[in-house]
Amino acid sequence: MCSPARPGPRAGSGAGCSAAQRRTAMDDGWNLQALLPVLRAALANFSITDLVLIAVNSLLLLFSQPIINLFSHGETRNEVQKRRLHLFRVINLMILLLVLFYSLFLPLASHSWVTRVLSSLLVAYLGYLGFHLINYLIKRRFGREREVGGSKVIAETYNSRLLSLLTAIFVFIVVLISVVQIFGFDSLLQAGGVIGFIGVFLALTQSSWAPDIISGLIILNSKLVEEGDVIEFSDGERITGMVFKTKVFHTEILNLINNHRIMLQNSRLRQQTIHNLSKFASAKGLREVLSFKIGYGVEEAAVRAMFEAAAEEAIQDPDIPFDEGMEVDVKPVEAGDFAVLWNLYYHTKDVRHLHRTRQLFLGLILKHAREAGIGLATPMQCELTGSGGPVAAPLTGDRHAQTAGETDTGAPQPGAGSGPAVGPAGPLLRR
């Protein structure tokens, strides 16, 4: 800005604005005056429908995060919510850009394809929003609230999955027919060709997706495997995992041993022999067993006392989830050649930490066995070869092995030098 010139005979010589400054100020004013009609003409190109679309999509874009959180109630995976949020925002931006492009740059009469593309996107967008809204209401009404991983989620049921699939089919058909009509396929032959192409595509690929959808419905309807259950199955190796979510085509399982996620097709999961550890046969919980081989030289009372002392300490340990008053059942189940096989039975309800419980309890048993002087190593037997023929001598974990040609007092036997000395690591050692 330049200051006004003072009146007087020398007003134009040194005071006020120069000619260049005055020309710049006049150009700025003309630019602003020329820009206002352009803005008015641009706003005049927007119809009431365009303005409503811009306003609605701007609000949806602004509040996209709360809307996705509302529709994803019960979802615990951040990746799913982020993917839905990105898709939601991309569709909003595409609609906004098409509206601006259509209203500001292209005349309506000569570029009707823009209108068709915009209308098709709007129909698909409304179908997407409508499906997720209906699916949210279906899960709230027919889903079941369960606790998975320490947080409460709304799990799918057979009724909610079936209604969601029917809703998806209905919305897809409505959107497809609307798009066909928008693009001008008015005749029956044209519309039938488009719909027939999609039908043939689905028929050719049905072997890839139909078995998984049907198997998912069967799994949800049987209720033998539900979200949050701990199961064991063999898929090349023994797997213990927690069912995280049963989806349309696959089931997500959290491996409790290696702490990673397993994606298993629903049809393949149905072919497995599944042990559901969360379905107890009694109110005591899951019955577990630990097996030990103990030599014949240990008395039965000492074995039972050792196991019971370990169980009492385990109940008092806060890291081992045993109920108060839990009793162990100790039984000999097999009399082998060198040892007795003992089984220790106990019950637990915390099946998610089953392996940690087993490891901690086994550590306590080893500790009490060491204190009681009971060897849990499998007893062995060796052959002592001498002049009088082979003699069997037991080798236990708490006794010294007898070597060839020696008695308990260490005196050599006659003919001891005629055969090789054999010890625990000798060539004639056998189990």
C-alpha cells in the first residue's frame, strides 16, 4: 500500500505512490474483481444435489473413524479396522472429486459418462454402508458375547452368519441391477448378458469358495468349536491353539505354543479330528496326566507322598491355576521290565495356560523327587559277561552300577579276566 499524496504544488514530485506501485495496486484490484465472477459462476454450476453430496461426504470423511469403530464393534484386530477405514475414505474422496470434476470442468450434455460413473459409485457406496449397518444390527441381535484374549467381543453365531450372507446376496443383487440400469443396459438381452457373465464366473469358481462358506455355517451351527475355545488337532504336527475368529472362508487360530496366528480353511478344519479342551466332561475341569517311570526299589507310599507334597505346593503357588482343594490321583498303570509306570492325574480349568501349568507342576515334582531321593530316570539293566555266563544286574539312578568281575565288596570274581568289563556305557548295555 502507498500513502496518499499531500496537496500542493510539489505533490507529484516526491510524496505518495510511484507509477509502478499504482499500477500494481490497480492490477490487484482488477484481479480480485475478475475472480469474484468466476467464483460465482463456479458456485452456480453446483446443483442442490451436488451441494448435498459434497456436504454429506465431507461429514462422512470427517467422522469416518467413529463410524468405522461403531460398525466394527467386537473386532479386536487393528488391521481390519484400518483396511475398512482406508476403503471408506477412498470412496468418499472419489465421490467428492467426481462431483467437483463434473460440476466445474465438464458440461452435462456432452459428458454423460461422468454422471453414470458417479451414480454407480454412489449406488455401490450406499450398498456398502447399508450392508455394514444391517450386519452390525444382526450381530447385535443374534450374536453372542464372549471373552477372547481377555476382552469381550460379539462372536458370530449360525443365525447371524446366515442372515449376514443373505443380506450380502440381496444387497449385491440390488446394486448390480442398479448399475446395469445406470449404464443404459435397458434391453433384456443386454442386462441378461451382464448378469449371466457374473453368474458364469461364480459357477466356475464355486469350488474355491462354496465349501468354505458351507463348512463355516456347519461349524457355527454345531457349536462344537466356538470363538475362544482351546483346541488340539494334527495338521502335519500337533497344534494347540485358541479359536480367535470363524470367518466366511477361514478360521483364525492363535497357536498357544509358538505364539503366532494360523489361517485354516473352514473346509479343511472340518476334516480334522479336533479335541476341544474347553468343553469339560465334569465340573472339575480338564483332566491332565503326567507319566513317570520309577524303579521297583521305591516303595509305593513314598511315591504317593512325593506326588501329594508337590500337589500341595502347587495349589499354594499363585502362578499355577489350581483350584483350592484340588486332589491328585496317583495310580500305577504298567509294570515294565525295569520300572513301574505311574500316572499322576490332576484337573485344571485354565486351559489357555495349559502348557505353562504343566511345566510349572512338573518342575515342582522334580524338586520333591530330588528331596525324597527318588530317581525319575528310567532304570536300566546290563549284562555282566564272565566265565560263569551272563548275569543280569539292575542299574538304577540311586545305586552304583556293578562292573564285570566285582562283587558288592569290590573283590574280584574268579574268571573275571576272561570277559570284557561292561558298565553303563558298555557294548552289552540294553534298555
